[in-house]
Amino acid sequence: MKNVAILGSTGSIGKTALAFIEKHPNDFKVVAMTAGDNIELLEAQIQQFNPEFVSTRSENALSQLRQNLAHQMSRKIDFDFGTRGAETVGAFPKADIVLSAIVGAAGLRPTIAAAKAGKTIALANKESLVVAGAFVTQTAKENGATILPVDSEHSAIFQCMLNSQPDDIERLILTASGGPFFLQPELDLSSITKEQALKHPNWSMGEKITIDSATMMNKGLEAIEACWLFDMPSKKVGVVVHPQSIIHSMVEYIDGSVIAQLGVPDMTGPIAYALAYPKRLPKAIERLNFSKLKTLTFFEADHHRFPSVNLALHAFNHGPTFPAVLNGSNEVTVRAFLDGKIQFTDIAAINEAVLFKYSSQSASCLEDFIEADQWGRHQAEHSVRHKEK
Ligand code: NAD
Ligand code: MG
């Protein structure tokens, strides 16, 4: 039996994880969870999974939750809110494994709390590695924490690398669906609506990552994530567009052999793999039906229409705090697009302009990364206001 703490229980990853845990009551017990402001869902999750500790993003949400639960719970639950509460979930003493599934840089501090507490971290929150990969991986190392990838591409690479020698690896090949617009080269991307961009062809995910997939920034963030998770230089990380999302990623070896991991596009697969590791639990996902599948296709990434992959790699190669600037800017521009304030193509344009305005800063502590993230946000907010006028 593993005790699980969940950061971001009401999100797409959090809900998928809980649905999996529900089917395996003898393997997992939820001991702590945190979420944003979806109090109704959190309340239902508390009643079903009976955790010992619960945290919400805001104090308001917490007081509403406590009010709602006042006469319902038979057992005492401890509560908190904000960053402190999320950090308590990350470092929860009874937890054997922490699922890090808050969206965005808000996941950074609780993930670090888990690393400091020496936890096994099932990491979905790629932004924490993008913002402060050096700090997160070093903290994990110093405290004996293990990071297991939940992102499907990285879970695939992890599985393709089992029992391999680092020197035998030529490169990691991340597959990308290309998002909803890749196969429509004639489409004018500046006129894309929020509804169009939120229709991902293969995966059902939270809003932010769905927009990141449409701009292909998601693949840029994942390239950085792969460099940190697998200790690879960026020149050894490539991207290939594979619209069916059946091959989740690949590892090419120096002898020319390529190992790929396949499965239906269902996040239950990588979540189950990370939670149960090193075991595998039966029937986590639907089986692949090869006779129905018939064809798998591959395309080169189109860096002209989708400049975000190169932008992310540029940031990664330019200095330790550049990715934090890019990520901060991207969180602001994605939000602004979802709020109807800027066009789809403004997302990458503003991110690029913000990144090119930044000059290198040293990074000796966590605050340096957070300062870079804030700088990126402020610059992007300024540009969004300018566009709105
Ligand atoms: P989501 O928006 O559906 O859910 C985010 C969760 O975080 C929600 O529970 C929300 O309430 C919570 N949250 C947000 N801010 C918070 C805060 N300040 N304090 C506490 N809780 C907070 O997002 P998602 O799609 O589940 O993605 C989560 C993470 O996993 C992201 O980093 C994403 O890139 C990564 N990821 C997601 C998928 C997917 O299929 N959804 C796949 C791969 C990786
Ligand atoms: Mg992914």
C-alpha cells in the first residue's frame, strides 16, 4: 500500500489519478490533497478519499470548504491554504509518493517541498523543471528524492531507457501531436478562436496545456523538461510530429537502434506507471488494436508557423534563468488569449519579444529563478495591455 499526496487534485491529471486510485484501493491510499478554487469537486473528493490533510489555493475557498464540511466528516481533517498549505501537502510526512499536478509555476514551491522531504515525486508539473530545473534536480539529489515522469513523452523515454548506459544514447526523440492546426497549413493562425484552440485532436487536458499544445510551446517546455530529467544536453533532444499520438516518444541509441513506447493516448497510462513504479498494475488503459490503427505518420516540426519549440531551446541554451522568463511570459499570454485579450499568434510573438529583452542574470538561489519568472510576467502583462489598446 502506498500513501499518496496529490498537488492539484481537481485538475485533469488529479482527476485521472484519483479515478485510477479508486480502482486500486488495496494499492493506494490518499493522505493529503490540494486544489485551487473548485470547492464542490474538492468536497466530493474529500468525502470519497478521506485524506488527513487538505489545502486550498485561497483562504476564502478554505472557509467555504470548512463550512460545507462542518457537519459531514466523521474524522478530523487538518486544513491550510496558499503556498504554505501546498508545501505541507508536498512534504506530508505520511506520503510515500507525491503527485505534482498543479498547473504552471505555482507548482514549483510545493514540488521543492517534496524534494526537500526526500519524497518520490510523480511529476506532471513540467513548469517546475522549466522555471528552476537546476534547483529542483539538485534539491532532489541532495535529499534522496526520486523524480518519476508523468508527462507521457517523458514516461515513454524513461521506459525506453530502462537498463541502458548513458553513453549508449544518441538522442531522445519527443513525439508531438502538432496540436489542432499542424495539418492545416493554409489556416490563418491569427484568426484562431479560443474554442478552436481548445479542441485538442487526441488528448483531453487542462486549458493551459491544451493551448500550449496548439502553439507547440508544450513541446518546447517538454524539451527543457527532458534535458533536466535525463541529464541531456539540448542538442540530444529532438522533436518529431506524430499526429496519432500512439508512439509517446523514443530513444535512439548509438548503434542506430530506436526504442519506442506505444499506447493509446490516455494519461492514465503514465500516471499509473509512475504511481505503481517499479510494478505495473493490470489493465490501466485500453489495449492498442493494431488492425484498427493501420498507419502511423511522422512529420518534421514546422518551426516557421510554430516558433515556440526553438524559442524554448534558445532560452534553455542562453542561461539558467531564461526559461523562467519564457515560462512566466507564456503563462500570462496564454491566459490573455483565453480571456480574449490577444490573438493566438500574439502568444508566441509576445513571448519572443519578452525573451529577447532579457539580459542574463546569475542564479545562485531559488529566489533568482522566481525573480526571473516575475520579470517575464510583468513584461508580458505590459505587452498584453499595449495590444488591448
Ligand atoms: P488543470 O488546469 O486541469 O489542473 C490544475 C490543478 O492545479 C487544479 O486542481 C487546480 O485547482 C490546481 N491549482 C492551480 N493553481 C493552484 C494553486 N496556486 N494552488 C493549489 N492548486 C492549484 O491542469 P492539468 O491539465 O491537470 O495539468 C497539470 C500539470 O500537469 C501541468 O503542469 C501540465 O503541464 C501537466 N501535464 C498535464 C497533462 C494532461 O493531460 N492534462 C499531461 C502532461 C502533463
Ligand atoms: Mg506531454
